[in-house]
Amino acid sequence: MTHIDVSVCSSDILGATQSLSKPYWPLLERTAKGNTSHGIGLPYYPLGNLGQGFHTLRVIGISDGAASVLQALADLTVVIECYSRGLAPVPELSAVIDRRNFVQHALLCLPTADELDFGEVSSVYLYESIRYTAIIYSIAVTFPLPPMTGIYAKLTALLKSILGESELDACWKLYPKTLLWILTLGGIAASVTPNRTWFVQKLSTVCAALKISRWEVIAEEMGQYLWLERACDAGGRKLWLEVSRELCLGHDFEEDDD
């Protein structure tokens, strides 16, 4: 395997991420092996609940393939956190790149809702919302891309569309905390897009229904899905300031009606 092979593979995954398409090339053998913990073992697990929120969504909103990818994203997040906090020795750069590329390749290769087999999930709306949100998480944390690429505007518009279409779907009443995670990451990503206000309004509605009045409560729930505090907390707190103002406005209107 040459450096050119690695460069082509990485460029292919980068291009597919930017265009929200499936990678053209299969994974290199070395990159596929990068899915193992060989060379990047973790002595300590600081994010024990990460990804646990997806377990109850199997079959309903997550296919077996999606469940594996979401777990891989959670595991990669743990890798990033361990090295950032000095809890594990820094591995070879090639091992980190292989692990990151493997996970991103797998995420982009997940079928769209239209490509799922009949009956593979009960709610295609839930599935597609989670898939888009996982991609948002990846480009913010595990496979970071700058906002100026336009990818955040594209993804938040797609997420807004699928959430708007499914507003009356029963899945959101059954899994409101999953919706909380989706709207929070979507809202953070929408900070540099015209979609921000929409996410703020929807998130405030969900927070009111769940009786959430503090950012710390949301942050704790985020830790059940995909979340990395050092990468997401600052954006989340800015989002919460806007949501809390929306909640206050709603409360004032209720008092005026009385």
C-alpha cells in the first residue's frame, strides 16, 4: 500500500462527506483493520453511558447496521476523549486516521430511508433523523469539517425537512429524549445557517413538554447518545440561551392569556 492509496481513500471519504454521498472506493485493507482496538487500546472508559440511548431504538428506528455504526461513533468518541485527557498514550497517527476513516466510511455507507428493506425499521422518519444527526455529530467531532464548506446548512435543512414531515409521527411521543438530542445537535449545527430559529422554537417546545429548565439537564441526556463535552458544550450553551428566551416568551404569553 502506498501513500497515494491512503491519500485517495481519505480524499474519497472527505468528498463523500462534503457531498453527503456514499464513498466511491472500498476501504483499504489497513483501514478496515483499523476498526479494531489494536494499537489504540483504552485503559479507562470516561463516557460509560455514551450510545446507550440508541439501544431501545433497535428495529423501531435503527437497523442492525446503523446500530453498529452508532456504537463505532461512540467508541471513537471515547478514543478522542481518552487521548485529549491524557488517559491513554498517544498512538501512531496512522492508527487514529484509520479508525476515523473506517467509522466515517461506514456511516456514509448506511442506506438512506428509501434504500432500507421493507420492515427493516418501523419508523423511517426516526431512522433518517438519527442518520442525519449522526453525520452532523461526525463532522463536528470525529471527522471535523469547517462550517464554511456549507455542509452544516445542507444537513440542517435536510434534518429540518424530515422533522417537519414527521411532526405528527408517533415516534416522537414515544422517544422525546431522542428528539431532544436530534434538535440539540441540529440547533448547534444551525448556528451559522438560516435554520437556527426553527430549531430553537422546536427545541423550546420539547423542553417545555419535558419540563426542562436548565442546560445541565439537557447535557446529561445528550451523554446517552452521541456527545463530547469539549466539542459540543460551548455551542450547546449558546443554543440554550436562545431556547430559554423562547421559553420565557411562551410563559409570558400564557400569563397574558390568563
